[in-house]
Amino acid sequence: MRKKIMIKVIFHLFYHFIWQFQKFTISLHRIQILKDMTKDEQKLYWLELAEYDLDTAQAMYDTKRWLYVGFMCHQVLEKSMKAFWCATKPEDPPYSHNLMSLYQSTELSKIMSQEQVLFISQIMPMNIEARYPSFKERLFHSLTPEYCKQMLDNTKDFFQWIKSKL
């Protein structure tokens, strides 16, 4: 029994190391790609990624993968907010998944409605909680088909709204 547990722990640590290494190399690659782009190209880059993630969120909804609907909706919001950042600020967007931080650090804080701010605060946990097993179970039970449909519709509306502001 102890041997099985040790093997699982070692496997988990190895998997985590590989995942972190991949994340690091992807980040370096993204930094290089973005560094070579104009601000307008960066804006389009983030918008294209957000649109792809929106399509993925819809696919996750269609296949009843509720947990990943929330995760992908978070990705859409984050990337569309980074597109807005690129369109309105001279510096590159931060390497952050914190939607509230992105909101507060841009002009979005002056133009978003209270409903939109509430929505991004509700979506915030989807990024972290969808990734880690200890949170997945709790989150999974809170994501009903109706809630996911509403979240997806709100995400689509937010994405269109951001695009209209660019």
C-alpha cells in the first residue's frame, strides 16, 4: 500500500514538473511572439485567441462538459480584456489571470456596468478551481446546464461589447 502511494506521489511530482516546464517554455515563446508585434497586432492576437476560446466554450457546452465551460469563459474574458489593454495602454498586458486586476488597471473600470463587474467577479474562480482536483469536485456540483448557458451567453455578450470598444 505504501509503495503504491509513493509511486502516485512521485508520478504527481513528475507530472507537475513537466507541466510547469511546458508552461515556462510556452510563456517564453509567447513573450517573443508578442515582442515582435505592433500594439494593433497584439490586440488582434488576443482577440483571435479569445474568439477561439469562445468557440471552445460553446463546444464544451454542447458536449455537457460543464466544468470546462466555466474555464473557457474565463479565458475569453481574460484574453478580450488583454486585447483592450493592448488597444489602450503603451505597455504589454501583465502575465496575470486576475480579471479584477485587469479591470482595475485599464479604462474598463470607467466604462463597465455594475452587471459586467459582477459577472467578471463571478467568473474569476473558474480559472483556478477548474485546474486543481481539490476544487474541481466542489465546482462541478455548482455548474448546472442552466448556469453554464447563462455564463456562456454573458461571455458572448461581454466579448461583443469589448470588441465594440476597440
